[in-house]
Amino acid sequence: MKWGRGLFRLWFVATAAWLLFIGWVAYETWPVSPPAAPTPWQHYSAENLARLAAHDRSVRSALHFLAFGGLLPPAIALLLGVAGRWIVRGFSK
């Protein structure tokens, strides 16, 4: 039996499922729409700038969620698997 190949395939399928789940969560929680475009005399109002900044922060946080929540757990799982294989091979003759 080829444990390494089987575990890698398991990791690959679990990563694909994880990325689909993260994509679905991001789709459901993505910021709906940017604030309405201001008229020329409202462009620099404090209220309008605050709405634009809040929308930018929400988009930025959604992108951080996608990047770190989607890629970091599979990368950690792969590194733990490689480290475990390295440790187990250290005990063999």
C-alpha cells in the first residue's frame, strides 16, 4: 500500500472541498455594492468619505479572509504531513 500517495490525494481532495467552502462563504458575505456615487458638491464631504472608507475596509477584509482563510489551512496541513513523513522515515532502517 502506498500511504504517501493516498494521503496526498486525500489532502488534495480536502483542499478542493475547503476552497469551495471558502468561496461559497465569501460569495455569501461579499460586500453588496459600493456606496452611491456622490454629486460633485458632495465629493469631499466627511460622510461620503466615511462611507467609501467603510466599503474599502469591508472589501479588504473579505480579500484577507479569502487569502488567509482559504490558503493557510491547506498549506499548514501539507507541511504537517510532510513533517510527519520525515519523522516516520527517521525511525526506519
